[in-house]
Amino acid sequence: MVFRYYVILFSSLFILWSGREVSAQKFLTSSSTAVNFYNDGKEAVENLQLSRAEEYFIAALKEDERFFEAHLELGELFLRQKRYEE
């Protein structure tokens, strides 16, 4: 139940955040490896490879568990798949 509130919170923040230009975005991580996984995940989502995208976002979070953008994308991915309990 608590996870649903986090998903809603992250989704709301994502909507507000998504208005920014991604190429100029400074990520909230100092790990270049995490950013690379994140970018690979974004590309996988664009290509509708959702399970691969999930793997990339999780890998990014393993590199930096506080990587805000990766949490947002993973939450958005779960919402898109109606995986509310995860």
C-alpha cells in the first residue's frame, strides 16, 4: 500500500520534471556507470523493450541506490505495466 503512494509521488514528480530538456539535464548521481545504465533503459523503453529497460534501471540503482531519475523511470515503467504492488 505504501508503495502505491511512492509510485504516485514519483509519477507526479516525473511529470513536473519531464518538462525539462533531457540533453541539458544534470543527473542527481555522480556515477557515470549509473547514468549509462539509465540512458540504456530510456532507449529500451523507446524501443518497447520493457523487460530490458527494467534490467537497466535496476542496474543503475545498484550503482547508486539514490539515483532519483532511475527511481522515477522504474516507477513509471511499473505503472505502465500495471505492476502496482512492486
